[in-house]
Amino acid sequence: MRYGISDILSELLNHRSDPKLLRKNEFLALNDISFELYRGDCLGIIGANGAGKSTLLKVIAGISQPDSGYIKTRGKIASLIEIGAGFHPLLSGRENIFINGSIMGMSKTEIESKYQDIVAFTELGEFIEAPVRTYSSGMYLRLGFSIALHLDVDIFIVDEALSVGDINFRIKCLAKIRSKLDNGMTLLFVSHNLEQMSKVCNKGLMLESGKSASYGPIDEVIEKYIKNQHFELSEQWSIEPLKIVELKNKLAYIKQIKLIAHNDNSVIVRVSIEVQKEQDELYLTYGFREISGALIYGSKVKVIDAKLGSYNIDIIIDEHIFLKDVGFSCGIRLNSESHNLEHYISQSIIIKTQNQSAKGFVDIQPKIVISKN
């Protein structure tokens, strides 16, 4: 209580506390972070939970004040840090557009001129007249994002908001954001979706325990972040097979996954499954994913009349097809109609690329013909 009153008085009197004089059990949420952004830049901020990402956004947005250092911004700022912040639960979506728009700095005339565009962007239809307390998190997102994206701002701050909502709305929001970036808006973007961040951002900042661990081009920062997550990347094709403990409670389970070098420039991923109760059919579903989680290829293999015992399923791929390190995941499904997996192993082994001559996910090895007219 005493500390709380002291902090409030310090803020009211605009007195900064000395960050070097920490109380017992206190720590610096952010420390020694420095970067510059320009018009049209998009900064992706990544890091583990508790690294200080949201705190950094709040300081930049002016919600929290730093104890030391300074933040210089030029232009109008809008932030979408907490879904539903600023909405009155008892009022309708229509009424909250005017209230939230005013909080974000829009005049009544400006809101009225953009109202139909905002409502159309939300795709909420007749629910725009319903109290927002009846909204789902996805509907909150639609309303908040639609208001924010129709603001004429210079800096837009987003904290994990694009991880909520259906895929079609996320695609529409990203298209709108890209359009605004092209027109000079600056974006600060926090997300755990590395694939999405790689597509949107041109710069990256990785935080570790409130400090800057990496700052630079987004792909380089993501690569460093992935390596810091302790993925065990194999230096050679041949690695020790992944063995799974026996699962007596499963009708069928994956007991071993092994990566094998092959003589004719191909690689075999061998999945061994154990059937503990006879099945008319079962399926091995599998996929190759980028380390960040983006699916590169996925399919399934059908095993007909599966008797008791062990089966080896070999998946053969061209050794040079991948342009990035990929992980292999697989699972067992007992019938084609079920969405439930009897057993699933995620990112079990890592295939390390040996092809550095091109960019993208896969090498389609096109045939090129040049002729003179």
C-alpha cells in the first residue's frame, strides 16, 4: 500500500524514480532498449512470454511512462493492445464506434463520414445494434480493428490482436495494413505467429528478460529467435531415431521415427507404428513444416486391414527439395471421417537444408528454356 501511494504521488508530481534503486522483489521490465523507425517501417517484436513485449508497446503508446530514457514519436498514434479496451459493455456496437473513435482522437464529423465503411469492414451485420457484452472475442476484434484501421494515423501499435478471429478477417486486416504501410504509416506489431510476422514486417526486435537480444532485418531476427528456442538441428541427414515409450492404452501408436540417408539423392523418413487392436483401416497423417510452424506439405497414407503387430511406412523425398530447415510431424487416425488423432508427434525430427542457392520454401527445379526470336 505504502509503495503504491508513493508511486502514484511520484507520477502526479512527474518525479521519476531511480531505476537503479529497486525495492525487494522488483525488477526492470525493460532495460537498455534502443531503436529507430521511419515512415512505412513495420517492426515485429518477438520474444517469450514475459519478455517485455506488451510493456514496450504500452510505453510507446503513452499508457505507461519510462523511469529513464526517452521516447520520441512524430505524428498521431493509435493502439490496439487489449481487445475490447474502451468499449462500454452495455452499449451497442454502433454506439461504441462513436465512443471508441472519440477516445482514439476522431471527431464526430470524421466518425460519421467513415461510419458506413467501419460497419461494412466489421461484417457484423445486424449485431452492430447488439450490446457488446454479448460479443465473442472475435466480434470484439472485428469492431476494434475496424475502428482503428479507419483512423488517419501515423503510428499503429498492435499487440497479438491478429491472432484472434477467423482467417478471412485476418487476411482482410493484413491487406488493409499493407495498404497503409505503403502510404507511409509505421506499424509496431507483437505476435507469436512468426510466419505472419515475416510477411508483414521489414524489421525485427527480439526481447529477452526486458533487454534487446537482436535488432535488424526481420528474417535475421526470426532465425536467431528460432535458434534460441533450443531446437536440436541435426548437422547430418542421419540422426538417432526418435523412440516413443510403449502406449498400452492406445489402439495404435507411433513407436519410432527415423531419418535415413539414401544413395540416389533422396531421403527416407521411416515411421514405425504398432497396432495393438486389429483395425479395418487406419491412416498415418504427416506433414513437413517450417520451424516457425508454416505447413509446407501435408498428406496421409492409408493402411488397409491392419493386423496386430508393427508396420514401417517410408516417406521418400528428394534430398534437395527444401530450401529451409523443416520439421516432420505425424499422427495416427483410425478412420478417414474422424478429426481426432489416436496418437500425434509434433516436429519430431528436423531436416536441415543443404540448398542455399535459392529463396523460398521448396525448390521446384524448373526447366528453363531461352530462345532468341
